[in-house]
Amino acid sequence: MEIKSRQANSKANTNEQSLGDFQFRLFALLTALILAFFLIGFQMVIMATNTIDGEIKKRLPSNDISNRKDIVDRQGRLLATNISVNSLYAHPHEIIDKDKVIADLTNIFPDQKAGMFREKIMTDKPFVWLKRTMSPYQQQSVLDIGQPGLYFGPRKMRIFPNGEIASHTLGGVRFGQERVNGAEILGTAGVELFFDDFLSKVNKGKESLQLSLDLTVQSLIEQILQDGIKLMGAKGGSAVLMNSKNGEILSLVSFPEFDPNDRPKNLFKENPADSPIFNRAVQGIYELGSVFKIFTVALALDEGLVNLGTELKTIGPLRVGGRTISDHKYFGPRLTVEEIIVKSSNIGTVRIANKIGSELLKEFYKSLGLLDKTSLELPETRSTIPQSPKKWKSLDTATASYGHGIAVSPIHLAVAYSSLVNGGYKVSPTLVLKEPKVMDETVKKPKTQVIKKVTSIMVRSLLNKVVINGTAKDSNFGGYSVGGKTGTAEKPDPVKGGYYENKVISTFASVFPISTGDYVLVVTLDEPENNLGSESFRYASKTAVPIAAKIISRIAPLLGLKLEKN
């Protein structure tokens, strides 16, 4: 019995041990399975995270846009700055009800291309951008959707607080490389593009870019020009206000305008000049007509070939190189040099050009910057090259002497006039406010003289006579002393060749105050027509001059000028 009892106990112990071994093995297996499950899950998370991180790193900015500098006017007033907003991105695999999210986002952002949200959300990608920027109201609407997988990221956005004002100068921006907590801002046109490195973190110097523009003056000129364009039924127009002594641009205007906060694409591929982003003041290359006559006369006076009282034959028509050159009306058999400018005689100007010769006139135009690109700090100037005669034969010289057969931009004209009236020295246009130290250094440098100082004084006197007795005499300049020259040029017909009969570019290039010639204003209109009276006029004297007169009478007090009657 004792032996049987021991055997029974031994069997029981064996069974108990077997059960324990089984339980241990089962526990070990379950533990291994659980660890394997978590390991695989962890690896999947890592893979997903790495994929997302990789996708984001592709958009990693090269610089921190939080340090992109403001742009201010000459008085320190904001023209461009940054504000904090949010972007919207998604992890599509986390979204439960994708159809609902797509429908709700489409309602919240109706400006987005149809089907864009569906295309992005119905994807296998672990990360997608949905909206680069949004308003606080839109952000709250997204939150109200109540679906997982939608995320917000902090972002800086470039804004232009004055809307369309100075739009062509400022240009605009776009987003570059992106990540969930930021995106780089890149200039796309205007000074935003030209000074892109300076405005970014690359340059840690000054806190802002200070332009020579005056916001008040710019705004006022834009309003007057816009009203004038509407009144004249013009296709467009431009205005340039320049300090003739140092080349600073106080105002640069081109119409039509655009809002740089929502910069449009170039919608006019056939004729880019019809696009609102086309800068007429800088990119527009036009034959400007009689405004060129003062260049011819100034050179002849400077070379001692004529004086103000020299008489020349004005009997026409004049035959040059197989072409007939005439005046718009008969001025008599002879005119003095002064009368040739005041009455704007083509024949008289050609007579003077014949005394000068082709080579000398060509070199003079070059010295004034009329044959080359300008140095203005806008990327648009890089492709803007004046059109001029190739060989400067007798006919080329004749027509170029009164502004035909040669085409320049309004900014070219403003620079050339500045050199004529500032004492006769060459200036370079600039959109950057010159610091006193820089100015002092500039003054010390030898100036490039294009005409003698005494000639410059005579030029201002001649231009003043045009306003008193000539083609600009009918306009009211508000009691300020002004000089200027009108120009009306037929537009070339690119299809049929030759020129349109009823389409012109009208220009008034003016200088004020006449005693010092501190400022030059160039107003140019594309296809204007004054129908306010019993007759219809396209001449600059009836279109560009009244607009320029209103501008000068309004901005002169802002520039600190005192009344100085002609």
C-alpha cells in the first residue's frame, strides 16, 4: 500500500509539473507574440513617420522667413510686411469620412480648383498640403468639420497693406520650400525679387528695405492718373516722378494696376503689354515723338552750332532719304531755335540735326542713357532695351531728332530729362533711398557732364517757354513754375506695318520748379482721346498735359515747394 501511495504521488507530481511546463510555454509564446506584435507596430509607425518626415523635409526652407525684412517708403511707412497665419495639411490615412471632408473643404474654400481636394485626399500618400494660408474664420470652419487627419501649421504670409498702391514697384512673392512649421517666401517680381537676398535671412544687416518712394505722393499720382485715363478713354498710362539731382524715384505708376496680395498671372500671351502686371513705365518701349526735340536743340546749343536766336528755314515739306518730313501746320518760312521748340517744328529740328551730324547725335543719345538698359533696381529692366536705328543714316538721324524711329521707356525719358535740367550731369535712376553718408560720398565723386551748366539753364528756360507760350500753355499748374515738352506719336501697326491713323502715345515731360529743376515728371498715355469739348483731341497738349498739370499742382506742396509763377 505504501508503494502504491508513493507511485500515485509521483504520478500526480509529474502531471502537475507537465501542466506547469505547458503553462510556462504558453505564457512564453503569448509574450513573444505580444512583443512581436508591438515590434511590428512600432516599425510600421516608424516607417510611416519617416515617410511623412521625408515628405516634409523635401519642403524644408533654406532660410527662416520670419526674418524677411519689411519694405518701407522714404518716411518709414510700411509697404510690405509679414503676418502670422496657419496652413492646412492632412494625413489622408487618418481621415474616417473622406467624402464628408472633401465636401466641407470645398464649401470652405470655394476659390480652389474643382476636384483638387478629392485628388489630394483620395491618395495613398501619408502627407498632403491642402491650403497654404487661410483666414481665422476658415480655420474655425475646418475645426468644425470634426474629422481626424486634418492639421494646422504656423506660417508667415507676406502682405502689402496698401493694396494696389505701388504694385508694379513692389512686384509680389510666392512660397518656396515648405514644412509644417514654416515656408520660405520668395520674390517673384519687382523689388521683392530684385532684393530677394537682402530681404531674406541671408543678409542680417538692416531691419528693412527703405525705398525712395513717397507713399502719399505715390497714392495721389495714382488716383489722378487713373481718373485721367478713364476720362480720356485711354488704354493705359504711366507716370514717373524723379529727383533730377540724385536720381531717386518718388513715384512710379503704371495702369492698369493689380493687387500684389493676389498677383494675377499673365493672362495676355498674345500681347503681354495688355496684362495688368506689365509695367508700362519700365517695360513699355514707345516712340515718344516731340519730347525728343529738346535733346537735339540742347546738343546744338552745347556745341555752339546754334544759339537761341539762330534762324532756320522751315518751309516744307522736307525730303530726306526718300521720305517727306513736314510740320502739323505751316509756321512760316523761318523760325528761331527758341521758336522751333516752342512751336514744335519737325522741319526746324531736322535742320538743326543736319548741323549736328549722325555720329554726334548718336553719341549724345547714348550719353543720356537712351540707347541702353537702365540701372533701375527692378528685374523687369533686364529685358527692356530701347529700339534705335542700326546704321543712323540721314533719314534715321532726321526722324530720331524729333522722336520717331527710336523707342524708349518713360523711365528712360525721365532719366534723360533729369540730366538736361539738373545742371547737365548724368544721373542714374534708383528706387532706394540714399543715405546722407552715401550722398556725401556721391557728391565728392566727379560727375559725368553731358552738357554744360549754362546749356542746362538755357534748356530749362526753353522748356518754361513751352508752358508759357507753346503747346502746354492752356493748362493750369496751380501757380508753380513749370517747364516741359509735349510729344504725340502715332503707334506702329504690327500687322499692316506703318502707323495707325487714330492711335497715339501722348507724353508730357515736365520739370519743376524751373529755377532749380529739382524734379522731373513724365506722364504717358496709351491711346487717349479727349472728347470733352466740341472737338476730339489726341494731342498731348489736350491729354497728357492737363493730367500732369493737376499732378504737379497737388504734389508740389507735399514736396515743400513754394509758389513760383512762370
